[in-house]
Amino acid sequence: MDMKNTPSEKNEKLDQLDQFKTDNHNEKMTTNQGLKVNNNQDSLKTDERGATLLEDFILREKITQFDHERIPERVVHARGSGAHGVFKLTKSMGQFTKAGFLNEVGKETPVFVRFSTVAGSRGSTDLARDVRGFSVKFYTEEGNYDLVANNIPVFFIQDAIKFPDLVHAVKPEADHEIPQASSAHDTFWDFISLMPESMHMIMWLMSDRAIPRSYRMMEGFGVHSFKFINDEGKVHFVKFHFKPKLGVHSVAWNEAQKISGVDPDFHRRDLWDAIDNGAFPEWDFGVQLVPEENEFDFDFDLLDATKIIPEEVVPVEIIGTLTLNRNPDNFFAETEQVAFHPGHIVPGIDFSNDPLLQGRLFSYTDTQLSRLGSPNFHEIPINKSLNTVHNNNRDGHMRQQIAKGKVNYEPNSIGGGCPFQAMMKEGGFTSHSERISGSKIRARSQSFVDHYSQAKMFFNSQAAHEKTHLENALVFELSKVKTTSIRERMVGQLAFIDMTLAENVAGKLGVKVTRLEMPNQSIPADADPSTLQSEEREPKTQVSEALSMKNTVKDTIESRIIGFIMANGAASENTLSLKNILESEGAVVQIISNDVAPFTSDNGNAIVPHHSITSTASVCFDALYICPGEESIQEFVKPGNKHIVVDFINEAYKHCKAVYFGEGTDEIYNATLVSTGKHDDPAIITAEKPDADDLFIKAIAGHRVWEFEKERNMMA
Ligand code: HDE
């Protein structure tokens, strides 16, 4: 496999972490005090059958530590997976920002990234329909910079004050704590149907973006407008983007639900295995820049987090590459204890006045206090900045740093005035100075009032199959809603986005489409409704190509998992040659047999299967190859085995995957739904097709033949 972007020889963060690592290999067991332990099997007792003594400090220490092992999970984004990596700058942003890590082309900055779902608990499934977190901690020479991003570029709400309401609504319902990791329930849709500002986000959430094939195949967005500040103090608004080199891909919803049962750690495992195998996930890092003086050039407000800047209006400039190339050593120490905060910034980057961002700036430190238990969480190795901390902040639970001397205040003369404040030219951070005038007011800007036009733009930009999936997702979610009035109100919302969508959904829910004269919850009760009622506007950009995942397909099969179905007597020549071709293109071949006992191929070689067909499922593979070999096929079509292999292939077929039937596999082919399908389906490959191997590779690179979905499922 192509081992690109091998971990840099030098990664200062990893070197720093090394100082905290321990390895038990060849060591004697000790207590927490370093005392060697002689017996870790029996507690201290009055005699062999007697009561245990309170004196047993070894027992007490062990049990006490265990009793306190758990810490509170994150109030949102509890379920996550992390990895180390490197950010390499490919284009200098020196003209726009003085941030050191964005100035010198070729500069490498160590990073730690944590991906997450939002609603589920720590142990919940990876494949929930949900937003994914994409948090990046850049360990820069000027301090830590955190880009706490999501895989969706907009948000549900415009103002942070609504965040607790949103999260309460989506989390399991308060009385019976049901459902886990799912938005398909009454309280979520009750809230959403009353929040027109969430409609754009809802379009994204109901799209397949919310069920990614892999963390490695999703985008990341900073969501808010931030500011770049250059040496002269000139300001540009900036939106951040991560674009995966493997393209943006999803699974089918039916598949997601099955993966949740078969392998709830699917995304976590996929990330871990890819990095372990040297298939390092990579993203292009890009920016959309808007000079400060052009702030008001748009038909939406740059400070409104429910809007994107369409890429047709401001293109994304690619400025660097993010590569993840090392798995953590310890999940708790690194992935669980890492603490992100959008307020961790460096000179050259500043906040905008987006009211959602402003609220976040308070929340993240606050939440770490209850989660990690102390304001000293910055001293946990994964959170430590590369440069040593020098200030007069002191003490508190679990303080690690030993600050020398008697001086812990400033100004001081006894300590020679240290630590000194840094001048700007020495890297001292100064907030960008912005002239603000106005009166104190608890209200929302008129410029935030259009809630539907970008929802329309998103829906209009989807390919036909993407629209169908989005519609089906709405039907699924709202079918789980028990309160009819909520279903009706939600359909009324959809009518502002697309009437056909609303009617199709309504038809399947058994409700009527009534366009709403609805109160907009973001409007204060005593505001003049004629000025603030949500407007129905046509989007200026009708269709944005960047919004359809279909347009992100890349010509690569790297890291795709291909299942080879084979047993005793499988034809070794064809199988090996295809395996070699696929692996040389970076794919991963896994052998599936009737059981996991080693078998022999037709040339007498012993083969050890990765899976038995009953211990895995077709949803865990990107494509299938039914290997040739008469004896092997006979093993699979034996009574008792046949329906298992047929169901396995049928499922892959229904999920629009590439399926390749080797020579002489007709008996299986004929028993599957595949035999009843259209012959021009490019992802069904049979051995007699010219260039069958190439066609298979092309089909895998295309990810799925969604355009044949209806056809493939009609046969079911
Ligand atoms: Fe977060 N969010 N958030 N959020 N968020 C948290 O901080 C919050 C928002 C995001 O991998 C919490 O450390 C408020 C937008 C990610 O550790 C908490 C608001 C975006 C993660 C918090 C938002 C995010 C979090 C919980 C509305 C995309 C996971 C644990 C004003 C740009 C970080 C924690 C990780 C986590 C608050 C909205 C992304 C409670 C108040 C918008 C990726 O502080």
C-alpha cells in the first residue's frame, strides 16, 4: 500500500506526551506509592476463612481507585474517537493573518482530532442519524488553537440561549430516558417544528450526511464566521472547511440501522484500522475569505450560523493538508480527557459577533470544570500547550506545575516584574479592536429573519436519489412521532421549503399539508410581527454543486473493505490475482467463509478466513466478490448454507454495492436478486464481461450505484 504522509520524524506533541507514558513490560507490580506488591490475589484477613481487615491498604487503594474510575461524560458529543496527526501548510495566509502556523509554506503543526456523535451517550452506536463533531486541536508554537467543528456547516439555532432547549429536546425524553442516540421522537420534532430557523440544518440532518460511511469520508466546517487579522490589523471574515481526500460518502439508512447492531463501533474501528494499516486519513483544509468591508454584500448575515456562504459566491481556497497518522495509546488519557474550546485562539485569529459563537465562548471551559473536575485541566498531558505556561494562576485540585518563588501577583518588584506581558511584536495576543455603538437590547437582528431560502437551496442542490433519501428520512423520523399535531406542524414547515417534499411526506404520515401561519419562537411576544416574521425568500444561489455528495466522488478505492466469499477448493489463481490488484490500489480484502476454520484453495494452500459468514454481515463491506471454484461454490449452496450466502449478497445488492461473480458461480448468482436486475447496472460484474476486474474497481471507486436503488429494491 502507498504509505504516503508517513508520520513526521519530529512531532513535538508526541515527544511531549512520551514523558508521561508508562509501560508495564518486565516491571514488578507496585501500589500507587511505588511499593512492590507481593500478592494481588488475596486480601488481608484474620485467618484464611476470616473477615477482611480494614488495615489492608492494598485492597483499599485498589478498590477506591476503581470506584472513582468514571468521570461525567460530555453533556453533548459524549461518544467520540480520536487520533493524532499533522497539519501541513501548502499556501501562506500571511497576507490575511499573522497566525504563525498559517504563514510559512511547508510548516507542520501537530494536531489531535476528536470525531463524535452529538446526542448519544458514551457507549451508543456510531451510526446514529446525527451531526458529527470534528474537533481539531492545533498545538502551535503560539499556544493551542482549537477548531471545534462539525460535519455540517450550519446549526439549528441562531442564538446560544436556545442551546439547552435544543439539547434537552433531542436527548432521550426526560420521563423514561428513551430513545438513545436518536432524534426520532416527539420532543425533538416538537421543538424543531416550532423553530423555523432550524430548517436549513434539518435538511442537512435528514440528508445522508448524517450517516457517514466513515469519519474519514466526511467534511468538517467551522460553522461560524471567524476573523483573520494580519500584521497591519486588516480584517477578513473567514469560514473554515476540511474536505476529505477520499470524497464524502454515506451508508444507506437501512444499512446504518443494521451496522448499529452488528458493529456499533463501526466508525471507531474504521478510523483505528485505517491508521493502523498506514492508510492515513487526509483532508484538504480550506478557507472562504471575505474582506471586512464586504460584510454586507450578501443576502444573509455573515453572523448568522444557520447560513453558509455558497462556494459559488466565495470559493474555498485550499491552504493545507490535515493528516491523521497515529492512534492514541490510551483512550481515557487522550480521547476522553482532551478538552476543546472555540475560545482557544492564537494571534491573527479572532471571533466574530455571531451570537451562537459568543455563547460557546463561555460554555466550553465551564463544562470542562464539571467533566474534568478542576481548572487545572490544561495540565493534563493531551491538553498541554507546547510552550510552558507562565502566569500567576495558582493552585486548585490536582495542580501539577511547581511554580517557584514567592511572587504570584502582578505588578511586582520582588519577582523582577515577571512574568512580563508580551508586546504584540513578541506574539502578545490583542483582541481585534472593533468600533461598536448601540444600545443594550435582548433581541434578534432583522437580518437573521430569512429561515427558508438556504433550506431550499440545499434541497434543490441534491441529486434525485439524495432527495429521495432525505424524504424517506423525514418519513422515518416523523413516523416515530406520536403526536399528530407535531407531524402536521412539521409538514407545514416543509411546505415553505418544497411543496412536493411536504406533500410526499404528509401522504405517508396520513396528515394534510397546511401552510403555517406560525408564531416564530425567535420573535419576542411584543415585537412588531410585520417586521420580524420569517420571510419567504428565494435563494440568490438556486443550486450549489458543492452541496451534493454526488459531486465529491473521487477515483480511488483506497481503504475500501472488499469481502471475498470463498471456501475449500476456491480457485486460487483468479482470486489471488484480483486480491493483489485490489490491494495494490489500497483496498482491504477480507475473506469470508462458512466458518473461521482454515481451508485449502485448489492449489493446496491453507487460507485463514477473517470472518465466518454468520459472525459478520454484508453491511460491514463496501463490495463483494464471489470467488470462483466449483468445490467452493458447492460448500456455499449446501442446504442450510445457501440462504445465508444468498441473504448476504442480496443485502449488499439492495444497498447498491458492487458485487462481482467469479467464473462458475451461476448457482449462487441465480439464487440471488441480482439475477432479476437490469443488465446495464454497472456495479454488477460477472466474469464473462470484458475487463471485469477493471469494472469492479471502477464500481467500488464510485462508492454506490444509488441511481439503481429503486430498481435493486423493486426486486426485493
Ligand atoms: Fe458545542 N459543546 N456547543 N458546538 N461542540 C460541546 O463542550 C455548545 C456548537 C462541538 O470533541 C461541549 O467539551 C454551546 C456548534 C463539538 O470534545 C459544550 C453551543 C458547533 C464538540 C458545548 C454549541 C459545536 C462540542 C460539551 C451553542 C460546531 C465536541 C463537551 C451556543 C461548530 C468537542 C465539551 C470534543 C462540545 C457547548 C454549538 C461543536 C457543552 C453552548 C455550532 C465538535 O461546552
